[in-house]
Amino acid sequence: MGAPKGNQFWKQRSKHGRDKLFSSPEMLWDASCEYFEWCDTNPLKEEEIVKVKGTWDIATTNKMRAYTLTGLCLFLGCSTEYLRHFEENNKDSKDFMPIITRIREVIYTQKFEGASAGLLNANIIARDLGLADKREQNVKVEQPLFPDE
């Protein structure tokens, strides 16, 4: 059974819509720093079988975990779409935009420096960061490669 016509039950709500995840830029920055710290304290693990004195053993090495916006959103419990809308809706904010910019710059710098030091796969990071090794080739062919018979 539907609600009766002319009802005004919506006026009984104490609030409309969902709460913001971050009511202040400081909360956003603190939560982002928690994510960065979590990445640093929870590196990826690589296991390798090694032979030592005639016996086989498993050696575990820690690998750098790259900071990502997707990882940040998963850590914060929101989607990348939510973050994009949050950024669009606060683009004129003198409070949130410096923090969002700083977060993006921290992520970019960590990836770039990790790839530069050989700690992350440079090809993958270069593509992710939009860096390209462009080579322009001008080839002039005077005769066709496959002449007509």
C-alpha cells in the first residue's frame, strides 16, 4: 500500500541526504595521511624460492606499495566517483581545494620517486602518471614496398 495522497511525511525527517564524509579539510587530510601511513607500514610481499646450502627455502621481500586514488577511496570507504563529485562541488572552496591538491601531489610524487628509484615498475607508473616517451619518426618512401605485378 502506498502513502496516502497529500502526505507530508518527508517533513518528519531530521535530515535530508547523506552526511559528508569530511566536514573539514583537516579531517580529509588526517584520513589521507592514515592511508599513506597504512601503505608504508603494509608493503606488498614477494615470495621467492631460494637454494641455500643444498636446501630450499622461501625468502620474503617487502615491495613498495604505490599510493593511488583508488586505494585512498577504498581506505576511506567511498568511491572514486564520490571523490570526483566532492572535488567538483568544492572547487571554489579555499579550504578543501588546497588539501585535495596536496593529496594528488603526494600520490603523484610518491609514484614518480618510487619508479625513479626502481622500487615500482617504471612503465606502469609512467603510463599511470601520463608521462610518455614520444618519438617522432619521419619516414619517406620513394618506391612502394610492394610494386604492382
